Amino acid sequence: MSFSGQGGSLAAVMMVGGKSSGSPEPRVCGLGLASGFGMGAAAHLAGVREGRRVLKPLSELWGEGNPWGDVLSGWIPDRELLCSRRNGPASQLALLLARQAVEDAGWGREELRDAALIVGSSRGNASGWLSPWPGRRPMKILAVPNSLHSELASCVSIELGICGPYHVLASGCAAGLDAVGMAAMLMRQGVVKRALAIGLDLPLCRELLGTYWASGMLSRNGLNDPYGPLADGMCISEGGAAIALELSSVPGIYVKDYLVNSDAYSPLGMPEDGKSIATLLEAALKSRDGAVPLTVCPHASGTAGNSVSERAALKRVFKDGLPDLRMMKPWTGHAIGGSGILELALMLVFAREGYCLPILPGSPSRKAAPVLRRSCRWSGGGCWSNPPLPWAAIMWC
């Protein structure tokens, strides 16, 4: 039996490319990414363009003789990057992602000092705490902070000198996308002018995988086609991203809307009618210019239950006129709490190059990547050197 994953919190963000509405809005100005493609935007751009498949049997990471060696998964290739003595593995990844996004944004000490920091993660530092992280020599005196969810934010705050508010969210698969939404909310409320949103998970430890396997959430057949008839579970993977935001009214990509609700249904499933998801989609579409091309990036975890619920929601909202759908997990696998923000950042990497993220070659629904604009690059500080054509995207977890 394949369950949908944990029911509960649902989050959606509406991203809009083009000119602002006139008043300053939360604009994307820096990105950081990590997944099976490696570290950084360039590695992800190159990996996708090459059609590289990062999902492999776990036996290639752990060696033979492990109970889940045949499970397809993706992991960050350079394991030594996460072997900090001071920080837990997930906290160290949060710091690496933050540094990428800050460098991309061109922020210095002044910009960072009063910024907000929001981190989302479902599993926190469980890997490295429940079982040792291979190759890491932790400092015993830091055993307590290394086991805390809050270390994911505190280590970034300390290392980068961020003195603004920080929060850690653990809303399941929605955690990373919630981080983006909450960061944008703080900016819209006038609390801060800049914010750094981070989401990540390192779920590949035996204790955690055992729980996913026992609950029927992991794919047995390794078919990573989320809405396909043979999809039987998720391909759980490592990954995460950081997105730097600043209030601006110059052309760029903005967090136009953030919506969240709960299905109040089941700890292991989602309602088949898709009503909760449809409610988010309908609310997001109210702020959309109907003449602007729309891309929709569903959660599409790979489980049968998730597929039923999401397809029902799409049918309910769009009837037979489905928009351009982009499913990300065939590329990256399911990074749990880091999945939404990783997939959003991956989409933005391609958007700033002028394209939609292509669908993985060989997928049943193979489509070309539509061109969003002829020429568009980010200049220093994350600004657009040429105004982008109007474009909108909805992503949910």
C-alpha cells in the first residue's frame, strides 16, 4: 500500500515575473541550492541541461547488505562538506546554502545585520544525531545544540552576523515553502526590509528510512513518475535551497502571494477530493493577471494517494484546460521539508536564464521548455539587467 505522506499543513506561493505593482514588494535577489546535482546554481543548471539522473540505488552510498539498498535516492555528492565539527550536518548545509544566496544577492554586513532568517525543515539534525554521520568528528560539548532544530537557524545567524528575527518551521513537506512565505510576510508587514529563507532535509539515515518504509511511503518499483499509473511511493532524497528576498520596486521576480491551510484529515493520507489544495489554488489565482502565462508546479510526491488528491484538485480548478505543469521530483527526488523551496529555486535558476525547467527526458509527459523571454540576466545584487516578460508560477507542498 502506498500512502500519500503526512496530511496536514498545505502551503502555496505565487511567483510573478515582471514589473512590481508600484510599491516595494519581496523580490528574489539571491539563490543557493544543494541536491544530487551538487552545490550551487551552476551545478543544477548544468545537470538539468545534460539530462543527468541523480537518483540511484542507496547501495551506492551505503554499500551492499543494507535493508534499503535498492531504494532509489539522491544525495549531495561531496559528503565532506557536511562534516563540520561545530555544526550538525543539516545546520552545516543551512549555512552553506545561506552563503550561496547571500553571495548571489551581493549582501554585506550592513544588509545582513537586520535581515530576518526563516528556516524550514521536517527532520532537522536527525541525521547525525540518531546515528553518526560518516566521517564527522563532532565536538562533545556541542552535543545538545547539534541535536536541536533551532541550530539550523542559530548557526546561520551566528556565522553571518544576522541580528534580525529568526524562526524555525517544521511543517512537514511544506516547511521550506512556508519559510519563503513567512519571510515575505515579515517584509510586507514592515518588520524587515530583507529576509533569508532556507529549507532543507537530510533524511538518509537508517532510522528515518525505516519509518518511511514501514509506513509504505517509499517507492518499491523506483518509477519516479508522480502522476503515472504505476507510481507507488516517493524517492526520498537529500536537498535544500536558500532564497534571499529584499523589498524592491524594480523589475524582477516577486513573491506575489502566500497561502496556507490544513486538510485536517489524516496523519497518513490526503482527502481524495482535493478540496484543500483546490482552495489554495483558487485563492492564488485571484491575484493573477489572466493574460500572463502560468506555470503550475505541484507537490507530486510520487505516492498514489497524493496523485489522486492533486489530480482531483487540478480538475476542480482548471477543468479540462490544464496549465503548463512542471513536476520537479523526477529531477531531484523528494527532499521532504526542503522539497518545495529546492524546486522553487531550481525553477528560478531557469527562469532567470529565460526558460521554464524542462521535463526529465524519457518522462511520459515529455515537453519542451517554453521560452519566457529572449534575453534576461541578473546583474550584481540580483537586479534584472533587462525587464523580464510577464510570467507567473504557482507552487505548492
